[in-house]
Amino acid sequence: MTHEGTGREPRRTAVLVVVLAAVLLVSMDNSILNVALKTLAEPAPVGLGADHSQLQWAVDAYTLAYAGLLLVSGLLGDRVGHKKLLVAGVALFGVSSALSAYARTPDQLTSLRAVMGVAGSLIMPATLAIISAVFPGERRTKALGIWTAVVGVAVALGPIIGGALLERFWWGSVFLVNVPIVAVALVAMVRFVPAARRSGAAEGRRMDLLGVALSGLGLLGVVYGVIRAGELNDWTGRDAGLPLAAGVVLLAAFVLWERRVAQPALDMRYFRERGFAAAATSLAVLYFALVGGTFVITFYLQSVRGYGPLLTGVCVLPLAASLIIFAPRVPRLVARFGVRAVCTFGLATMAAGLLGLAAVGRSTPIWLFEIWLFVFGTGTAHVHPPSTATVVSTLPAGESGAASAVNNTFRQVGGSLGAAVLGSVLNAAYRARIDPAVGGLGDGPAERARGSVAATLQVAQDLAAHGHGPQSYSVAQAAYGGFLHAMRTTWLAASVVVLVTTVFVFLVMGPGPSGGAGQAVADPADGLDQVRGTEPPA
């Protein structure tokens, strides 16, 4: 892998930096989108006039495509090489980002976000697979901690960069910023990332396309039904109930199929490992709360508190700072106290942060909001690295792509359900509170006002411009009160899910360093030997 006279450690460092650039690209894009949600809700030409449901789809289209293809991408990477998939994914991500910048409708943006999700499904399993192959033993755990910290850096950079762009340019600039990053990353990947030897175990496996289809369509049905239920404030009606029921049936069929097929996309036997089951659940719930719970932050800071995009980006820094500070230190805590203790502490801390956020109001000192956001982030930093390492360590050696794909699948499924479920809770709670205040405005204005808090405040401004001052004030106050009620309901719901998971992890996960997971992945004496192949130039 290295030329004579070239140290292995510098080579590992170069590979890690290049791979983490791809992680930064994908993670930063998601956080940039969050700060742009309120702008996208504005009427054209400022935004796209998207309502809460359309914004949910802009988020979920990405995560659904991402989650639906991860298992295939991981196995494909083990077959054809993770470098090839990484390069292809980054290139596709750049093209779809450029096209997203010029979307004319919310539906166009949603479609292009789905393409970006396909690209992300190629990128993220490859990054973890390369790290797992290059870094042996304890250095692998440390590298995974750095991987998590880079996600934290992206969480920090994304809103600030996005906010700065939105202060000066149109909303499409938050997607165009990806293009130069893609160009630099592609050159560096060709130069530094080695081409892996294909896994013999993976080459002998058939792709479980039926299993992938069942899981993808099932998840789509559940997410669609949940979003429609929140939009209609009706969970049992035909529009929401049928797709939701169909999704549940398809997911049940997926589980049954995976238990019977000889070469499943997701081997259900792994769930017999206590550590694997608890760690996978922890990852899913972490992203459920992170994606769904933070969906409301942009609207709270911009619509309720009146902050601009740049200041909004600065206000989410405590979440990122906590990840950067604590994630690299977590492996030492795991070595001392075990996975169960660290994960349980992290989940309990997440729940405490969510409960604190549920108590904030329009006039709450911003420093108190920042503290609770930091507490929530501290919890996520203590859950992510040990859960990721536990999931990846359970799968057999030689299937690092499949292992990282399974890990990312749980993350993205959790994020998809978080945006759908908690977004629908927000939508339903807000509509229930705002309906009495806008019911007398007429069908057109009333329907627009129900779409989002930004849309309601826009209707209030229109009323004021037409000389209806008292009515405008009444609608605006209803918007503030309704959104705060919906926000608190959403964060309380998220905290309940996290608390239940805390108890589950404590009861199920083993007390040892591995949390009760099998240790199937060997620790090679030299991890670089696992990625020998086409030697990049020195």
C-alpha cells in the first residue's frame, strides 16, 4: 500500500482526511437545508412557498432514498470496491446538488433531493468500510469517534455557511456550495484512496432485491401515511390509513422474507445478539430525535424569535460543539465503563435536553435555549460512537461494506421516521391551534395560513397591508402561540421515545465493553493490507 520509505501512519491519515471530506459533504448539506427551511416556506420568488408537509418531503425524500438503497450499496461496495462507489456517489451528489439549486417547485426539489439520497447511499457505507479496513484495533474505534466528530463539524458549519449564503444570495446557493467541494474531493479521492480488494464472501452472495424492494416500499408507505396523517389531522382516514397499513404489511413481509431467504439483505440472526439489537435501536432513535426534533428549530428561531438565517446558524453551534468536544473522548469511557453504561447515559442526557427544550418560550433567554441544545448534543455524542462500533463489529470480517450499510440504514430509517412522525405531530398540533384563528379568513387565506407558521405570519402581514390591523395582530399572536404549543408537543413526544429506549438499552445490552455483541470482525495487524489493490501514485 505504501512505497518504500513512506510511513504507514501518514498514509492512514491522508486516507482518513479524504474519506472524511465526503462525510463532511453529505452531513453539511443536511444541516444547510435545515436553516433554509423557513426561506423555502416563503412565497416565490424568495422561496418556493412550501408548506410543512412539503418541507417534510424535502427532508424525507433524501432519507428514504438513502435508507432504501444502503443495504444494496454496502454489498455492491464489497463486490466492486468501495472506492468506485465513493467516487460515483460524490459525483452524483455534485450533479444533483447543482440541479436542486434551480428547482422551480417543491415537488421538483423533492425529486432532486431523492437523487441526492441515492448518492448519499453510495457515499456513507464506503466511508465507514474504508475506515474499518484501514484502521486496526483501538485505532478503528478512535477513527469512528473522529467520524462522528466530523458530523458535528458539519452540523456547525452547515447552518453558518447556509445562513451566510441566505443573507446575501437566493436559496439555491445552499445547494450550489456543494459543487466546488465535490470537485476538490473527487481529485483527492483518485489520488489518495486505495482501491480495495474485493471480498470473496461478498462475491459469492446474491443481491436480495426482493428484500430491498419490500423494505423500501414498506418504509415509503409508513412515511407517506404518517405525513398525510399529520397534514389531514386524521390517522384513520383512507388517505393516511391505507398507505400506513400497507407499509406495515410490507415491512412485516420483509422480516418474514429475510428470515427465510438464504442470502438476506439484512440477516435477522444478528438481532439475537443483545448488543447488536440495542445498539441498532439506539442509533435509530438517536436520529429519530435528532432529525425530527431539530426540524422545528429553524422555525422557532426565525419565525418566532425573528432571527435571520446567519444568526440562526450561530444559535445551533452548541449542538455541534458538544459533538466535537465529547465524541473523540467516548472510546475511553467505553473501555472503562462499557457500552451499556455509556449509551444509557447518552440516551438519558438526550431526553433531559429534549425536556429542557420543551420548556422554552418566545421570551425565554436565548442562553437557556443554548444550554439545553448543548445537553441534547452531549447525549448524542455519547450514543453514536459506541453504537456504531457495536453494530459494525457484529458482522463478519470481509463484509465491511455490508456492516457499514446496516449501520447507516438504521440511522437513516430513524431519521426518516423522525422527520415523518415528529413533523406530523408538529403539523397536527399547529393546525389544531391555528384553525380557530384563521377559520373566518375565507377558504384561500385560511388554507395558506394552515400550511406553516411562516405562511400564517405572511397572511397576517397581508391583512395588515390591507388595513386589517386588529385581525392581523390576532392571527400573528395565534401563530406564535400555536407554534410554541406544537413545538413543545413535538419535543415532549421525542423525549418519551428516547426515555423508553433508555430503559430498553439498559435492560437488553450486556454490561461488558462490547455490550453483548459478537466480535466477528477481526482486528488485522495491518489494516492497510485489507485495501491493497490499485496503488495510487506516491
